Amino acid sequence: MFSGKPRVEDRTKVMIRASMRDSGPKRDACVLDLSTRGLLATTAKPPKYGEFVELSVNGKTLVGHVKWSGERRFGITFQDRISVMSVINGTNEPVKLKAARLARAGNRGSVEVYTDSRQLGQMLQFGVLVLCAICAAFIISNMIDAAFGSLTILGD
């Protein structure tokens, strides 16, 4: 089960009853550990590798993709990062961290909204491409000006 790679982040050990729905009938499960990116759960008949699973935990709905499945245990990863404390406590706080961050940002500016490193990287990459296009246009313009400038001198 363990691939030898270090975990991206620590897991919070829990033991929370859950209701699970996958391609089979709805059934009981138990969440054993939880992080913002995924969870480990146990059930009598675990879902198959690659399936999408919906878990209802403390009134929160968690949707994930089964990354591994064993005899009674399975691990899923979430599409969006979640608030572990919101799931454990069952509070009214949003489960998705990104949605919570956007709500907290309010009118304080858009800098806090772009804290996702992938999105920031894509924005920087786009900026560099635009800068390269402007530089290329400037160089081509100078080359054309130089070429036609020499033709006008010959024509005189």
C-alpha cells in the first residue's frame, strides 16, 4: 500500500462514522485519518481503484477519487482542498478551503485570492509570453524600418 514516497502533509487521526456512496449501494464507512487533500477510510466492501466516492461525514459531503483499495480499507484524494476542522467539528464553515479563502478576502484586494501556486505560475507564464511577443514585435519593426530605410536612400 505505501509507495515509499513521503506524505505531502500530515494526517489527522480520527474515527468518524460516515455514509458512503459509490457505484454500489449506499453503505456505512469509518474515516480513520484525514488531511486537506484526502482521507483513509474502512468499510466491509471498499470501492474499487479509480472510482469516485461520495462520503457524508458530520453533515459534510466529501467527494473524492479512490487512489488505492485494499481488503477493508481505501484511500481517496479530493478534487479541492478541504478544511479538516470543519469536517471533524461539523460546523457551518465551508468545507472547501478555496471557497473559505475567497470569502475571507472580501474587499481587501485580489492578492490573497491568487495564493494558489499553480494559478500564480500560469499567470506569470502568460506575462512572460506577452512580454516576449512585445519584444519580438519591436525587433521586427526595427528590422523592417532598417530595410526600407536603406531602399529610400537608394531611390534618391
